[in-house]
Amino acid sequence: MLTATQETKIDLLKDLGLAEDSSFAALEKLTEAESRYLRDLRVNLQTALAGETLSPKEAYLLALASAANEENASLTKAFEAKALEQGATQGEIAEAIACASLLATNNILYRFRHFAHKDIYEQLPARIKMNIMANPVLGKELFELVSLAISAVNGCKRCVAAHEASVLKLGATEQRIFDAIRVAAIVTGLSKVIN
């Protein structure tokens, strides 16, 4: 007979579309220790993905970008499948991953400029091509929302401020922004358990 924690582990894997017999070292440790956190993690993921202001497709695209940002192949594949189930196109899938890559690049550059506090670094051109920002497949608002979420995870204060202002200007509410950040935060935490 399975324990409640073992059942939660199986349910979490099912939620993600992963095989019940998938093995992840951290997940196994939590299961063996009968950690109550496993149930919290599952509930947190369910709640974040069911955000009030995000469609299921948007939530899974945000989760996909967050998993890609964490370089988590298992979760990237799982959230790609879930996004496709919700009607995402291959172009939207690719752009969510590309957005994570671009923002990882930008976050490093702009954090450096912020930390260094030197005018010369502010004046030097970034020389980073960002053509996908001009006419995103995801639409401008969702692209900016994903950019904001990845910037928050990566800890770039300047990028967070710029993308939040842009998303608000495009009509998003603070609740929508917060829902997106919750998805990115929970997926980042999940990446420590399923990796």
C-alpha cells in the first residue's frame, strides 16, 4: 500500500505528464522522508498554473520559459507538451524558449551595468540583437510578461522595472503580473526537485 507522500509524488508526476516511474534524486529523497513539502509543492504548482488572469496556454508558456531558463530538460519537455495541449503553436513554443535565452543574456548585461556604477558601461552599446522583441509571435503583452517573469527569476532590478512598466502600458494588471511571477517562482522551485 502506498503512503500519502508516495501518492502525492505519483500525482505530481502525472500532473506534469511524466511517467510514474520517473526517478529524480531530490524527489525520491522527499518521498522517502515523507516530506510534507511535496504536497505543498504540488498544490503550489496547481494554484499557480490556474492563475485568475492567465489562460492555461499562457500559464504553460510561462512555465515552459521558466523551465528553459533553469535549463531543466525534463520540465521543459513536460511544459512544452502541456502548452501544446492547450493550443500553443510551435512558433509560440520556440519563442518562449528564445525569450528565456534572450532575457538571460540581457539580465547579465544590465545587472553588470547596474552593479558597476560606471558611466562608460552605460554609454557602450549592448550590441545584442533582439529582433524577436519587435514583432513577437506571442504578442507584445505576453512576450513582455514572460520577459518580466524571467527577469524577476534572474534578479535584474533594471530589467524588472522596464518590463513591468511596459506590461502595464500594454494593459496588463498588477494581478496578471503577479500571477506570472508566481508561475515562474513555483517552476523555479520545482526545478530543484525534478531535475
